[in-house]
Amino acid sequence: KKQQKHSILWRLPSGAMNFSGCKSFLMKNIIEQTMQLSQFLSQEHFTSQPLFRPDLTPGNTFLLDFSSENQSLMQIEFTDSVTLNSFVENQIATSGKTYGYGGYLEKRHIYRRGSVFKDESGRFRNIHLGVDIWAPAETPVFAPLDGFVHSFADNDALGDYGPTIILQHSMNGCSFFTLYGHLSKLSLANLNPGQFIGAGTQFCSLGNSTENGQWPCHLH
């Protein structure tokens, strides 16, 4: 539903159209472009705009553990969206911080709350492929870099991304994408593919648990 068509797929050579050749070609290009982008982003002159205002700092954020190792999380009924939302809100309030963060490659038992993460054999994916920032509903989100709207959709299944926007960026000859999930439905209004979004521009806001895939309010 996200209609993702990465530009690398448009340039497949005819010799790469068998499975092994295609896989090898894709991996080679992904690695090369990732290294090129990583080197550029690490340069001192590179700057980006904050996603949130105030910006995230060590002083206003805390690590919110959503892993299977968090026994306090395992003791609540996390299939219930209201209970789960209250758990996160209490964690942030107790910390005295503005934002919760975390999640990259975190092993999450919580994905069993919805069938969207289950494959045909009945096994659930349990690795979180991204970074989460937990904040109240309707918190504005700002574009970190100049970009164009690549695609957008409301992925409304239980546990899915909910309203989602993908921006396409081009820097130093490298094209890449940033994804913003669990947004408000209003964030998708008046968007068009190819629409320019300037760095520092508010282009969406966080959705509440009734519209964001039934998750506590956060940005993926």
C-alpha cells in the first residue's frame, strides 16, 4: 500500500533479471550508495533541521524499552491500545522528560498484537526496523532535509504504520528515502506525489491511537 518504487530498481541491467544476478546487483548498489551517503553525512559541514521543536537532546529524552526483556511491559495487556497508551504516557511522565526514544533492531514480543507481522507459516516478525520517538498526539513534525513527497498512504490495519509519508531526498549524487509513520490522518490531506517539502517545514503531525495503527503516540 505504500507504493514504494526505489530508483535503483528502474536501472536493472538485462543481465540482472535472474534472481541471483538481481540480488547481487541490488546488494552491490545498496552498499555503495549507503557508504557514499554515510561519508557525506559524517562531514562537518553537513547540517539538518530538527524533527521536533524543541529538538531532541540528552536532557529532554529517555530510552523507552519496548523489548521482550522489559518485564513491566510484559505484565500489561498490550493488545489493548488504551492500556498500552497509558503505559507509555506514564513512563514519559515518570521520567520527567519531553520525549521517549529507542527501538532500532529491538526484539519486540509486542508485535504479536496484530496479524500484520505474521507470515504465512504463522511466525511473527519481532525485530523493529527503525527508530521510534514517543511524544503526544498532534506534536508537529518538521522535515530534516529538502525533499519531495514520494508516496503516502493510510496503512490502517491493527499494528501497521497508520498514515504514512515517504519523502525522497537527493544529496551528493545519492538518492534516498525517509519514512514517517503513525501520523494523523490530517497529515495526508492536500499532499501530492512530487510535492516539494523544504527543510524545516512542518509537513505532518503525530496521530492518536485511534488513527495511527492503534499504537501509543509516536513517530516511526
